[in-house]
Amino acid sequence: MQTVSLCDYITVKKDESDAIIIKSDKCNIPTDKRNLVYKACESFFRAAGIKGGAIIEIKKHIPVAAGLAGGSSDAAATLRALNRLYKTGFSEDMLRKIGAIFGADVPYCISGGTALCEGIGDIITPLKPLPRMDLVISIGGEGMSTPAMYAKFDDNMQQNTIDTDGMLDAINKSDARGIAARLGNTFERICCEKRSFIIKIKSIMIQNGALGAVMSGSGPSVFGFFHDKEEAARCSKLLISKGYYAFYCNTINIANKKS
């Protein structure tokens, strides 16, 4: 997994009435117990053994339900903020354990950066930071539910064709072309059966300079790596002109921070 410059903005404050209140500038995200941020608060206070409340304001920039771990990154940021506000002194490892209770991607999002994630996402091995790589992220329609994707995958028991060792070698060598050439997602074929726009977006990216392109997570977003920001910006504009939602960003390295 890799952190990119696209992000939401989270503000967390104590609530003296011990309530959990979530506010957002977008009306299409839940503000109740369905939100991972709400679950993060509940799990944090339970682990800390304290009564507490929080008011969380979320300014969304990461598309919702797009396979980009937007909800997980918001939850991780909330855990870090609560750790500071309540001076509980939890280590990053403890925060990851709390996050794993309610979200598979949350443990990774606690620290971010470049990492190999195994198991259900809770076994994390930090890797050599990726060189800066410019990318375009695009969405052309609705995706499939993650449980449905896993059920479909289990039914087919597809052979894993992802070259993990090759990818790790390319990352270790800071080989941008090698990294892009080894992009892969075992969910992609399943999703493409009913979401043809994924293939179309990938094709447009490759035809317009992408070093490689692949569906992100369980979809429906697609990302492609480009030579530079200018090339990425041109492809983003082209995708928008064809009716797709698209934007460009870049990979970033996250230095270890105190919680």
C-alpha cells in the first residue's frame, strides 16, 4: 500500500457531554455508527477505559466508496488525534490493534508510507519509500460491494498472478517503470465483468502515457502512474472531457511521527 497526496481534512475536539458527534461537508456519508470514524471513537474510549466524547468535522476530498481507503484514513487520523487530546500515550502498535477491530485498512493508515500489508491488513512491513510518482485517479461509475467481491473471489478461487516479489524488488531499486509494470489486482477481472468502464479508463490512461494502470482496492477507482505531473494533468483533463471523474496527485513519503 502507498500513501498519496489526496486527503481529507479532519478536525477533532473534545465533547464535554461525552457524546460522539460527526459533521461533514458532504451529505452522502453517514454521521452515525455506520461511519468508521464513529467506530474509531467507540473503540478508542473502550480501549482506554475512559468516558469521553468527541466532535469530529470531516472535509471530504477522497471519493466515497471508491476503493481508496478514505474512511479508513479518516478513522486512523481520528485515533491519532484522540490519543493526543486525551493524553493516553498509546503507541502506534496499540493504535493499529484498536483500528484492526473495526477496519482492515485502518492499521496501515495509522502510519502510512510504503508498506507490504498481509493477513487481513494487520501484518504490516514498512518498505523503502517510493520515489515520487505522479498519478491520475479516475472513477466512471459505481462499484460492487466489498463482501460481494470477496464472495465472487472465493467462488472462483482465482490463481494469484500478482508478482509480489518482483514488485518488492522494483521498490527496493526505486525503479518507477518496474513498479508500474507490476501493478495488479486480483479483484479487477471480477469487477470488470459488470463494470466495463474500468477497462475503458485503463485503456485511455495507457494510450495517453501511463506507465501502468490498475483498479484500486475493490474498486471502482482506477489509477495510473505517469512520467511527470504535466502528463498526468493532461490525461486527467482528457478523462474529464469524456465524462469521467478524474484528478491527479502524487505519492508521498510519511516520516514516523509521535502519536
